[in-house]
Amino acid sequence: MAEFDTIAEIPSALLETLAQLSFTRMSEIQEKAINPILEGRDILAQSKTGSGKTLAFGLPCVMRTNTNNMKPQTIIITPTRELADQIAVELRKVAAYKPNLKILTLYGGVPLRAQADSLAKGAHILIGTPGRIQDHLAKETLVLDSIKTLVLDEADRMLDMGFYDEIVKIGSNMPRGKQTLLFSATFPANIEKLAKALLNQPLTIKVDTVIEENKIDELVFETSDKFKTLSTLIQSYKPESLLIFCNTKAEVMALTDKLLKLGHAAIDIHGDLDQRDRNESVIAFSNSSKRIMVATDVASRGLDIKDIALVINYDLPFDAEVYTHRIGRTGRADATGIAISLFTPRDKEKCSYVLDKAKKGDQTTLRVDSKFRMQSDYDTLCLHGGKKTKLRAGDIIGTFCKEIGIDNKHIGKINITDTKTYVALHHTVIDKVLKALKKVKIKKKKYMVWVLD
């Protein structure tokens, strides 16, 4: 693969930023898409999650932003709040070389007025969901007449959610000469229809369209007692991390409760949770203070959770495409992974698409450690302060190590949001830190602190 310095237009300051982020070689989608995007071409790209597509469209958008003009120049539309946040995090890292570039997210679960106030102050790159963007257009708190680039990310997922008309309507509020970049994991007929409605003589790019053989070991187990089989699999495979999919919110909550009662460190994520709770579920799972996440399909797309060792379909998905997206949460980048699906005898016809490709598992060959539980050595400490109070990871590590006397090896991943900070701490030191922070200040300020459930 080519390196980023082969892109003629890329400034040296951006190359340095990319090097600091350990981005040197381009992925296939980046190599094929970045130069045509910089040339102004419309793009119709098929690329799976984890292929590097965020940087493929994000790098040109950041490079071409004129920070002297505070009107929106790029709008990125995504199916979920989680994906919008994920893209914003990645683009802010890349945009660090370009002072005063403002990136704003627009999605539900956050007061409309607060977003309207931010829009009034000006922003260069907007990232949002179709519904909330429509809300702002309807209230005239958002004007898109300065947009130069429209990006549709995971377009197939947005169409599955019924957003075709909204996307076309949003596009009609932008200049006719805008550049449109459409990224989709699959190319169903309605994607072709959307492309004809919005794109102008697009360059079609197809990469990473199938799961690489041998990267994901796919197995299927027939069972009359799914929970018993799930427990057997956990105690046999003993994964470091486990993502379990169910089809309904009710099943997610019930299964999480059962796993917690068995002593596993589990957490759930589904559409009924508010945005803060969904974010906290992802943080607790990604920092390993929770080792099992039980999810509806809200987590099969758009959530960038790395290093998932095992994915289990507790409920079979309704179609083959959803199955592909689910199991694609493991075996990402250069890693390998395992995906297991459970089915009952009555599900046999429904899961033919799985049986055709996955190996049939035999429970009698599994070596079960009945004492094993997926417990964590870490808990997540929450501080009521974040980017808006100018908290930084270095401030927290310095205070915990120098002021409180915690060994650096007991501090895990630190996630800082606008208003909250989440620190993974070894369970042996969590009480000491909680007690100390009632008196000890961080950057001359006391913070309210608690442990995430």
C-alpha cells in the first residue's frame, strides 16, 4: 500500500499529524478514493466497516476547509449518533494541524437549542443524523447554501431505517454544484436509486466487499437451550471480550441480567437507552471494565470497538446482510476473530444462509471450565468534568500518581468527553482514589466523582 506522502496536495504539517497518529500507509479505500475526492469527483464507494473509509473522505474534507469562512462547508450524514461521534473524534485528531477548524455534531438526545446556539457561532464540518438535520432545517437554525461536500456514510443502513426521502430533501437544500461522496457496505437497488438522485457521473470504487477468508472463524451450534449453550461457550472459549447480539431490547435486558447474576462483567446497549447511557456502555466495554456487551443491532454498525475476540449471535439476525455486519465486529484490521451463531431446531430454515458458510459446532468437544467467569480487574471512575473544563489525560495521571500515590500500571484507558471523564482503574485502588478525590484537586479544582455501575 502507498504512503500518505504520495498524495501531492498533502501539507507537511498534516503528514506530521498523521505520523503522530501512526497513520503512514493508506488502506485500499484511502488509496483509491482520496486523490479523486481531492480532484472534485463524486464517489460511489462500497467498503465495509473498519476499512479506513472515515479517513478516506475525512482527510480531503479537512484539507479543503477554509477556516477563514465560518459557514458549513462539509456535511456528513450518518445513520446513528454513535457513528457521528466516532467520525467527529477521528476528524478532530486529523484536524489538529489546522488551527480553529470547528467540527460540530447534530443528533437527537441533545437539546436542539444548544445545537442551534453552536450553529449560530459557526462551524466548518457538520456531522449528524438525518432526523436531527431535518429538525434544524425546519426551524431555520441550519442553512446549507455554503456546503461544498456532502458525505453519506453507511448509506445502506440509513435507507434500511427509512431515510431515503429525508436524505434527498436535505440534499435539495444544498448548492447543485456540490460534491457528493456516498459510502455503503452493500449495494442494494435503493442505493443505486439514491446515487442517481444525488451523484453526478460518480467514480465507482469497490474494496473489502467480502469478509476475508480465515480472518473470522464462523461456527454454528444447534441447541434447545440457548442460555445453557451460551454459558458453555463462554466457559470454553474464555474470551477477553465478548459481543452478544439479540434481536430485541427485551431480550438484551433479560440476557444481561442473567449474565450479571452468574458473576460476569456485562453491560447492555439498545435503542431505549439515552445518549449518555449508550456512550457509557461503549466506554465501559472498550476500556475492559465490562467484558461482555449485549446489544441489539444498534451496535452492529457504526460503533468502533476494537479488539473484540468473540461475537455470538444469541438470536439469529433476520437476513444475511445483518449477519455480515454483526460478525464484522471481530477480526478487524490485521486481527483474526471468532463468530458463533446459536439456533434452535425450529430456526433451521431461517438460518440456511449461516449453515451454508459456517462450520457446525459440536458441544461435546468443548472443554468447559465451570469456575470461569468473565470478570474484570478494572472499574470505571467518572469525573464531572471534561474538555469544557480543560481536563487532560496528563492532568489526571499526574494527580493520581503524584498526589494520590497510585502506580501508573493501575490506570487503564482514559476517555474524555465534553463534560465527563472516564478512567479505568484497577479495582484494588478505586476506593483509595474515590476517598482521596474528596480532598485532592485536579488543576486547582475539585471534581464530583463516582463509579460507573
